[in-house]
Amino acid sequence: MKKNLLRLTILLRILSVLTFTFFPINTAFAATCSSSSCNWMDPSGTTCWNDAYDAVIHYASTMWNINKYSPGCIANFSYTRNTSSTWLAAETVGIYTYNGDQRYLYVWNNMWDGTGTICTKGHMGSSQTNYTVHTTSACA
């Protein structure tokens, strides 16, 4: 009886070691890029998009701009959204502005190195690049 209990205990320990070795609980996924290697990359479909959070939000009329930050990629990007589809732009101040090529409910632009302060803005108007509503800079 004691032999069987000892064998069962050893078997269970071996199984638990193998389980935690091949199936760790907190598996970390490698970032798509990191800091300056993220410059000009579209965050959509990357690990950067998946872990990005709203660092700062600024509103103007029915539109808002979010400075999104990905801690896994150490990168920021601008995300602009409106309550209904219209002409929108997402800007990383002084770096790049994505101008929507049709009416959208939301737009975003490419990522930029997040090791320093990055400011973003949102723009909305009656046609592409004819923007009359602008958020103030959302810096993070």
C-alpha cells in the first residue's frame, strides 16, 4: 500500500513538472517591435494593438482622440473616433497624419517610439483634409 502511494506521489510530481514546463501559466508573447523599431508600423493586427491602452483622451464636438500607448512595444499611436461616420484624421503631432480616404467611424495612424512624450490630435471635417474640428494635443 505504501509503495503504491509513493509511486502515485512520484508520478503526480513528474506530471506537474512536465505540465508547468510545457504549459506555463503566464506565457509572455514577444512584442512585434520595440520603441524606435515600431516607427511607421501599422499597429493593427500586432501585439502592440492588443496591449495598447488609452493614455490620454481629448474631446471636440462629437469626436474624440485617444493617445494609445503599448507598454509591450513601448510605442504610441493616435486613434480618432466620432459618433457617426465622417471625414476623420489621426495625427501624431509633428510626425505623421493619417487622412481617411472616405467617411469612417474611426481611424488610427502608424506607431511611434514611446520612450519620450508623444502628442496626438484628432481632426474632423466635411471632406478629406478639409477639417474644421480639432482636438487639443493629447500628450503622454
